[in-house]
Amino acid sequence: MNILKISYKNLSRNRLTSILNIILVAFGIGILSILFLASTQIGNKLERNAKDIDLVVGAKGSPLQLILSSIYHIDFPTGNIPAKDAYELMRNPLVKRAVPLALGDNYDGYRIVGTDTTFLGMYGLQIDKGKFWSKDLEVTIGNTVAIEAKLKVGDRFFGAHGLSGNSDLHKQHAYVVSGILKPQGNVTDNLILTNIGSVYKMHEVEDEHKDHGKNDESKENNDQELTSILIQYRSPMSVVLFPRMVNQSTNMQAASPAMESARLFSLIGVGVDTLQWFAILIMAISALSVFISLYNSMKEKKYDLAIMRCLGASKSKLFFLVMLEGLLITVIGTILGLLVGHFALEVIGSGQESSQARLTGLFFVIDELYLVVAGLLIGVVAGLIPALQTYLVDIADTLTKDR
């Protein structure tokens, strides 16, 4: 006796009810899948991009905005800070490593970041093709930039003012691609890196010397400005002393990536928790719906079950027959829900403007295995009571009743 085939035919008899139950299970699983995938990817991106960065110093304003613009490159900077003050702060004994950033331009939506060679060490960047920039107007581009913008070593392009859009091009100077980075799996894949002198030249704020070598990147000039500084602490003592010193003794602000990321997650967490409980409620409703449909179908199938008992089917076989019907609904719903969740997130990600924060459905997390287990449990729980009823079927009484 093919139990699987019989279970499928039983479900087909109540096709609309079965489809509704499958949709309910899929909907709940799909929402939870999207939440698991999105939260895991966002958490991974935050961790990878902020790795080894203890503090960000920039213009006063929103600390979260400063973090988002300087580390994750998904917001506008809070303003600029005097280069003279910034370089003086970078030489503080409490600082192990400091990376200056000069932002303000983009190419085709990819941000052009003026910095120095310490940026390479902080992110552990390696060259795939060509070489790192060595003079003004040379750029080293991230792997994603090279692929999506179709740039290769030796190509020239014009930067545009602002962090998005190409309406205000700097046509007086063209950047030259000197190298392409290996894929890093972090925000640098989406950046165009150059020296700070190039940014000054584009905005005509360079000093009198036209030769900007490596040493020129740190020259102090009252007219020069930076966007922010990425800082690594020298010792645990710096955690206590340095941010307070910056916030109280300078016209700049210090923002902790760890604290601001936690605050960001706490803000997002309220909506995520609400959606999770909503999805769990839908799954509970689906379990109840599967139970009711199996329970009602048992009343209609008593005669059929009695006939099957007469033909040699054991009580245990009939028990598993009913249980399998519940499991078929939830397994199909779970698989469908996971597919829908991944597809929906891929569609959402493809519509995101910011490539730095882009999500993808082509990603799997271990938490999704819990969703599979949850789907199986729903089938077991919903089918248990109806399946136990098979033991209560009185063959003689059922067959003698008028159908």
C-alpha cells in the first residue's frame, strides 16, 4: 500500500483547503526567512566594515550619521573638520593608527574617498590588477566598482560633485585607474580610493606645492579640510580618555562604531520583533487550520479507514497515513516559504540604491534550519489528534451504519 500516494489523493480531494493551509505556512515561514536573512547580512556587514575601527572623529552633529557616512558610506557626512586640527589629533599618544578621510565626490554612485596609505593597512587591502595609487588623480577601485562600472586599469573618468548623481562633473581633471582591488567582502569593494591631494585638486583647495607625494598627504594648511578620521586605540585606557577629550576639548565629535551600531540595531529591533511575532502568529493559525481540516476529514473518511482495516491495513499504518497528510502540507509550505523569502529579498536588494548596504537572497543562514524543524513540528502537532482518532474507529459499527 503506497501511503504517500494515498495521502496525496486525500489532500487533493480538499484541494482549496490544502492550498490555503500551504499558503498560510509559506507566508509565516517566508516572513521569518526574510528577517533572518536580512538581519544576518546587516549584522555581518556592520561587523566586517567596522572591524579594527575603535572610533570615528568628525564634525559635530549626529554620531550615527558620522558612523554611517565614514565607515559604511551610506549617509551624508556631518560636515568637515580643519585638517590642521585633525592631523594634530592623529598624533595623540593614545592613538595607535589614524586614517584621514576626505569625501565629497562620486562616480556613477560610487564614492571617491581621499585617504592615505594607512587606509590600506587598516582594511588589509590587496591588489588584483595594476597597483595602488601613487600620485594625484590616480585611483585604486574596488572589485565591485570595476565589474559594475566596467572600469579597467588605464581607464579615465570624471568624478562628480556630491555623493550621488552625475549632474555636476569635475571636467577640469580626469581620474586614471591605476589598480583594482581583490574582492574584500566589505565596503571597500564599492569605493574608489585616491590620495587626499586629488580631492583638494578637484575642489581647488590644494596648497602652493604642486608635487603631492606621500609626505604631502599630511601637510597642514589652514585652508584644507578633512571629512573624518578613523582611529584605532593604542591601549584600553584610550577607550575612557580619548573620546571625552575630543568631545570636550575640540570643536569635533567622537563617535563609537560599537555603540552606534548597537543603537541602530535597537531601533531596527522593534520593527523586527513585531514582524517576528506576526509571522509566528500566522504559523500558529496555519497549525490550527491544518488541525481543523484533518479533524473534519477524519469524520468523512471513517468508512474508508474501516475498509482499509478490513483489507489488512494496521492501526499504525493508518496513524502514519493521517500524520503524513499534515506533514505534506507543512513540508510543501515550508519549502515554498523559504523559496519565496529568498526570492523576495533578492528583489528587494536589486531595488536598493545603495550598493554598500545591498541585501541578497542568494544567501543561506543556519537559522533557516530551525524554520524547517518548525514546519515539521507544525505538521506533527496539527496531525497528532486526528491521527490518534484512527485507533478509535470501530470497524463493525462503521461498516454497518448507513452511508
